Amino acid sequence: MSAPVAGPAPTPAARRTSLLVTLILGGLTAVPPLSMDMYLPALPAVTRSLHSPAATVQLTLTTCLAGMALGQMVVGPMSDKWGRRRPLLIGMVIYVLATALCAVATNAEFLIAARLVQGLAGAAGIVIARAVVRDMYDGVAMARFFSTLMLISGVAPVVAPLIGGQILRITDWRGVFVVLTVIGVLLTLVVWRKLDETLPPERRHAGGLGAALRTMRGLVADRVFSGYLLVSAFAFAALFAYISASPFVIQEIYGASAQTYSLLFGVNSIGLVLLGQLNGKVLVGRVSLDKVLGVGLGLITLAAAALLLMSTGVFGHVGLAPMAAGLFVLMASMGLVMPTTNTQALLRTSHAAGSASALLGTSTFLMGAVASPLVGIAGERTAVPMAVVQGSCVLLALACFLGLCRPWQRREESTEDGTTGEGNRL
């Protein structure tokens, strides 16, 4: 196992993060859920407007996710070499332009292409926000700040479908992208004026593409880092199977309106935020992060099993309420899983936070992009593919946690040599 390389500790000045900077970082991490979730209630309307099947329209989610995944692989190493601000601002400007193009798409192919560019550019906000947190924080403080970011960015999936549903009451789906364009412009201006550089020149990498690839290869060679990376990726794939399929499951199978779907999605997102805050405000510093992660994975496993049994008719015909309850547990439990895996992985990578953040983001979004088309493989009148994909991803996440992270083994090692690693101590 490759040992983590220690980097310079964050300075006291860097730790005194202003409320405005916290809100900016939260806004940057909110870009993906805004881009995805505000658009979700409009998916059935897009299929009718562009005269395309559901599977084709779901590719607008897949390509956006794929773009966010690939974009992070580029932006992460760039931010380690040139600092955080310049790549972030370039990415935000391109995001605004691509989102405006989505609003004027006349066919599904154009919309899919524009969503790909939107995802590529939007990746800058995701990867650099995580890298900035690693620049400023370490240990318990980093775990708590990630939970704070979840509180801020978690508001986005709560309000985004509600906003999207209300937009559809007064205009068509194109209005959703108009609103996203305005949000992108405002966030870009705030970043330009108020977000300072957090990576000083002496801590930047001077190498080019070859050096970036070698750094990433070293990160992947660390078994424990790769374990947390894969746990995060498979858990996100289970979550995105829900995000991609739920508009059709709730609206087409159970006959709910776009507004009802938006309300249910908002309630689920509130559950995610609340468990994230329980993690950051109560559990961090008192309970091992690996124990929190284990509980979160256990809850997701139970929810996925229940959804599979209900969707296959084991309990007979079930109404909307039991299905919504299972989806709530699955999504809310992500509040324990996602910030914990990010923290445990980044604790080992202070020497290359941008590259590590890129690998984390790329793996999660690529797995989400794979899950998206699979949930629609049997059409939009059955929830079985969604449940099968979720169950498979959860089992793979558990296997990676037990087989690669091996938290019990690291505790034994730290006890034997008399040391206590930051990740083990939490």
C-alpha cells in the first residue's frame, strides 16, 4: 500500500474562512444538482417537445454527467499547476455559454451536445471547490467543512425540482435553462470578485501532462484511496439511478404531477441534508468515520433491497407511499456516505488535492453516466431496472469498502506501531 504523502499544513489565516467564501464554495458544488435536478421535472415534456423517446432524452443527463467526469480530469491537474482561480473562471464562462445554447436547442441531438459541453465546463466548479477545501483544512475540520458544504449545496436539490416544476407552470422546459444561465452569470461574477487564490506558487506542480498522469497513477496505486474512490463512485451511481429514473417512475407509473414529483424529490433532499448535518455536527470527532460510512452503506443496502422487492411485485401492487419511503431512505443515507468518502480519500492526498479531487469526481460521474441509460433499458413503465441497478451498485460499494479500505486492518496497524492516522482517529 502506498503511504500518503504529507503536504504543508493549512495556515491559520486560511482556516478563517469567511461566510462569503463558504457560500461561494457551496454555490460551486451546487452547480451539478442545479444543472441536473432543476431539469428533471421537464424530462417527460422534453420527450414530447423534441419528439424523442425517453431513452434518448435520458442521454441528456448521461452526457452532462460524462462531461463533468471528463472535465474534472483536465481541470484538476490544471488547478494544481496554475492555481485555482484561473481554471475556475474559464470553466464558469464556458458553462454559461453552453447553458444558453441548451435553451435554444431544436432537436435532441443538439441538446445532448450542448449538455456535454455544459458538463465539461461545469466540472471546474466541482473539482476546484473540493481542492480549495483541502488547501484550507485538514482532519476533523475538513470533515466538518464538507458537511457544511453539503448543507449549502444540499439546498440546491431541495429547491431545484420545485423551481423547475414552477417554471413549467408558466413556460416550457427552455425556461429552466434560461434560469440556469442567469445563475451561472451571477456565480461567475461573485467568484471573479470575491474568491481569492488558495494555492500559493510554491505549492504548485511545475510538470505538464506527464507529471499529472504520474501523480494520478500514484494516487490510484494507493489501495485505500482507491477503495474510498470506488465506494463513492458506486454509491453515487445508485443515487443517480434514482435521479435518472424517478421522474418516469413517479410521474408515468404512479401518475403523479410534476409538482408532486418535485415535492417528493425536495423531501428526499432534505433528508440527505439532515443526515449530512448529523454527521458533521454530532458524529465527526466522536465516532470513527469508517463506522459512519458503514452505517450509511448498510441503510442504502436495506433501501435498495426493499425497492427491488417492491418493484418486482413480491409484496403485490404497492402504492406511491411505500416506494417513496424506500427512495427517501436511499437518498437520505447519502448524507452519511458522500462527505465521509471524500474526507477519507482527501486526507491521504494533501500533496495533490486537485488531481485527487479530479479522480474522485471523475469516477463518481462516470459511474452515474453508466447507470443513467441502464435504468431506462426496459422502457418507462417499470421500476425494475432502477432497482436492479441500485442494488448492484450498493453491493459493489460494500465490496470495495470491505475489500480495499479494510478499516479494521488500518486500526490494527496504527495500534501496533504506536501511531494514530488522521483518518483512523476520527
